[in-house]
Amino acid sequence: MNINVNVTVNITEGVASFSYSPDGPYIVSENCDVVFTLSDCSPAVTFEKPLISYVPVDTPKDITATLSNANQTLTLSDTDADVETIGVQLVVKDNYSNAYASPDPQIINRK
């Protein structure tokens, strides 16, 4: 199973706004990839490795992040081994190497 999410990032005066289609949180109940793809961004940006937090904090770290397609696609692979809420901050970089972190779309594991 895959969850495909289009991500649009607009940067105005140094402030980034992120929008998602479909909007989260993303509910995972089986082994799954959540695939984020950049779309219609102004200015052009690329993904960097995301910031990931787990609740509860002692949950095994079972998410792997893979960048592809010239860093236009970020795939988060979830083994769904645990019941947890995962906070993900997407990180993008502009042509001047400025980095921007998103608000926290959530991935919720339910066995």
C-alpha cells in the first residue's frame, strides 16, 4: 500500500508555507510507503532528509526515508511494527541553500 501526497511549497519574504493534497494526518494500518512529491513550488525547491519524532519517545525507530527523482520525491517507508504517532517535518532547500521545515504532518500507526 502507498499513500501519495503532493506537496506545494511557496516561499515569500523568507517564510515558507506548505500545503498537502490530500491533507494529513495519514493513517497507516499495514506496511506502507508514504510518498511525498513536490509540485508547483515557488521558487523551485528540493527535499532534504526529514526531521522525524516518535510518540511514545521510546518506540522503536521503524521509519526509513529515501530521496529520489532529483530530490523531488521523499518516500517514508513504515514497517507498521508499532502503534505510534510519528511527527514528520519535511525539510526543503531553495537554490540559495536556505532550508525550510514544514509544520508537522502526522503519520499514525494503527495495528
